Amino acid sequence: MSPIPPLPFLLLFLLVSAISAASHEDATRRTMEEFSGYPIHSHPSVLSLSPSSLSVDAVGLQRQIDELAAFSDTPKPSVTRILYSEKDVLARSYIKSLMKEAALSVREDAVGNIFGRWNGYEAGLPAVATGSHIDAIPFSGKYDGVVGVLGALEAINTLKRSNFQPRRSLEVIMFTSEEPTRFGISCLGSRLLAGSEAATDALKQAVDGQNISFFDAAKSAGYNICQEDLPNVSLTKESYSAFLELHIEQGPILEEEGVSIGIVTAIAAPASIKVDFEGNGGHAGAVLMPARNDAGLAAAELALAVEKHVLASGSIDTVGTVGILELHPGAINSIPSRSHLEIDTRDIDEKRRNTVIEKIQHSASKIATDRGVKLSQFTVVNQDPPALCDESIIDAMEAASRQLNLSHKLMISRAYHDSLFMARISPMGMIFIPCYKGYSHKPEEYASMEDIANGVKVLALTLAKLSLD
Ligand SMILES: *[C@@H]1O[C@H](CO)[C@@H](O)[C@H](O)[C@H]1NC(C)=O
Ligand SMILES: *[C@@H]1O[C@H](CO)[C@@H](O)[C@H](O)[C@H]1NC(C)=O
Ligand SMILES: *[C@@H]1O[C@H](CO)[C@@H](O)[C@H](O)[C@H]1NC(C)=O
Ligand SMILES: [Zn+2]
């Protein structure tokens, strides 16, 4: 392999004079070819890549976003695309056909993670990957995830149009089932890529709302797999030197502040807790107050305790939500004999989040004792660690935004993404773009063509830089 100059030198060159550098190289190569009589393999690399030459086909990309949105089980503007459904299968072939049009080599793993690779001139090196998901929860929008898949393909096409040659291969990934809709497991594809044994185990028993097993559903979508195949999905830590995800912010900050690009520094990770209290119930008139052990009041008290413990962390990054609170039997004249709560708590600091969980557990036991009810379940599910984005990827994304003259700010992702799991096997970074009022997971979800094109440019330039590292 011919040695290439270190990156800072290349970037300096790039800033000074991209075009004359490129033509100078051409002249040298012609001379060398005449002299040797053999064609000299050249690596124009970043020297021929001037940020202002990156031309994103925003109209074409919007058309693809609209075409993909048509693969939906609910009428537009809503999108519903559930894992392994007929519409999901059609959407998958649409993505594969776009990958082939971009001349990428396409691979699909056992659960349907789809990979499209553009081979670099040092194809043996770990690749630089980027991607997101295209599944959509019922009645959601057309941008969540999709911008990071179709946008990644457009970033590749943009680099190809500018005659860039990657050193490390560049790979676009479409992850299977980021949303937990069908089998209750979020980021299914990326968890398996990261080698999660918990996910492998959970899938063995997983059934959907129609009591269809994960394996039967996969089979109906053309993925004929069994339990033994699941561990094969995992990738080694040598697969990628970097992973990037472009995504709509799903929050209001960028739009409110008029900033074009959000550079993510960390992804908060959720832990969810399931709690059940049991009491004796009884007639709402006949059982007097001192004789009661009301499972509903225990739940109410715990919900307030969640808020108290979260606020006591003193950090704005700690959040907790009781999104489900069910009372049994649920009649006006009956004291609740059972209550069920589901609590979501997140933080970018795992230790702090786990402290909150411990305090919630302590409160649950104390409330049960004080009220004479039984704490029949306290289960922590999905206790995922948060992920920090890689410093050098953050630097590369910032440098790209600066070179493109795009306003940008550092921020935290409070929603989780496939990147959370890719961070277990690769240095990771995320690029956010503004979305209308921060709306997501509903039909009103919207990002402008201009904002999407800006995100694609930052992605393209960052991929280019990282591929030369
Ligand atoms: C950024 O702004 C500078 C100075 O105004 C300009 O020379 C450069 O071409 C701009 N870059 C892009 C990518 O538009
Ligand atoms: C779901 O399917 C399994 C296996 O076919 C069966 O044993 C079980 O009873 C079913 N459960 C329900 C709730 O229908
Ligand atoms: C997965 O790995 C197991 C054990 O190495 C092997 O028996 C099986 O054939 C593999 N499955 C696929 C789809 O490659
Ligand atoms: Zn998403």
C-alpha cells in the first residue's frame, strides 16, 4: 500500500487548495505513467474532497423518504411498519435495491440486519460504518431512523459523486427492529450485533401479541433461522473503527435555538422497573379506613417517591416516569387489591441512575410494610449502561460542521438508539438534525429537506475523514 500523509497535513492541504492539489497530482501521475509504462494506481482521497463540492441530492432523498413511507400498514401521513410484516419485507427490498444502485456489496445476516459496503483501497482495515433503522411504531412518522439509513446512502452517493476514494471501507447498516413494538425487545438487531446474550435468551421465549414466536415471524419474512443461529449475528470489536448514526433530534432544542447540527456526546440509557403490590381489597363502603391495605395507594405513594428520588439526584440529566399504573379490579366501589406500575428511569451516569433505582426499591419495601400490602414483584428489566461518544469522532463531526459553515452544539441524546449498542463494539458518534417542534413517534414528525441535507453533508465529510484515519 502506498503510504499516505497524516490527516492534519491532508486537512491543511484541503483548506489551502483542494483543486490545484488534485490537478497537480494528476500531472504527476501522468508523468509517472508515461515514464513507467504502467498505470499508477492513485488514491485521490481527501485531497480531491472540498467541503463546498459536496452536493447532496436533497430532492431525490426526500422522494426516497416518501417512497419508503408508502410501505405502511396505516394511511399517510402516518407510518406503521412492524418487524417482519409484509410491509417491512417490502421496505427491506427497497433498501437493498438502493444499496445495489449505489454499487455497494450487500450482505444480510440471520435476523435481517442489512449491510451495504463500499470497499476502501485498504479493504482489510476495520471499516467505518453508519446507519439506523426503518421500522416504525404504529401511527408514527416517516423520519425517525429513516433519515439515518437513506441519509447514509445519500452520503455515500455524495462522496462517490465528488470522486472521493475511501481508505477504510465505508458500510451502511440498516438495523433490524430498533423499536420494541412486536417482541418487546428494543434495538434487537444492534443488541445481537454487540453479542448480547440477554437478547439471545429473551428471543428464545419471545412471542408477539398474536402468540407468534420470534422464529415463526422471522420465517414468514424469509429468515429461516433457529436459536443456534442467533449468536452468529454478533460482530467482533475489530469489525469497525467507527460507527456513526444520523438521526432527527426527537426533541425541540435545535429548532428552538436555530442550530443546524447536534453533536451527541452521550446517550442516556433507560432502565425499566416492574412493580406489583397486593392487598386484601374489599368493599369501598364496608371496609373502614383503619382496616384497609390499599394496593392502589401503595402504587400512588411509590409514583411520588420516584419523582422525589429522581429530583434528589440534583442533576437535570436524571429522569424518571411512571408511565403505567394499573389498578385491579378497577371498579369505583372496590378497594384496589392489586396494583401494577412500570417505571422508566434514565441518566447519562449509570451509577447515579442505579442509585435512584435502589432508592425506589427501598421505598417500595417501606411502603409495603407501612401499608400492610405485599410487594409481590420488583423487577428491573433492560438495565442498560449509557454510552459515551468517542472523543475523536466528536472532534471529526465538529470539524466537519465548521468546514461546512454549519452552526452546531454538543448535546446529550435522551432517547436511546442502535448507537447505544454499537458503542459496545466500536467507537461511536451521533449527529442530530432539528425536527419540527421536537415531534417524533407521531404522524406530525417532520424535518426539512435543508436540515436533512445538512446532516447528510456532515455525515459524508465525517465518514470521509474517518475512512482516512
Ligand atoms: C464557508 O465560509 C467560508 C467563508 O465565508 C467560505 O470561503 C467557504 O467556501 C464556506 N464553505 C462552505 C462549505 O460553504
Ligand atoms: C401460545 O402458543 C403456545 C405454543 O404454541 C401454547 O402452548 C400457548 O398455550 C399459547 N398461549 C396462548 C396465550 O394462547
Ligand atoms: C451458526 O453457528 C453455529 C455454530 O458455530 C453453526 O452450527 C450454524 O450453522 C451457524 N449458522 C449460520 C446461519 O451460519
Ligand atoms: Zn430512531
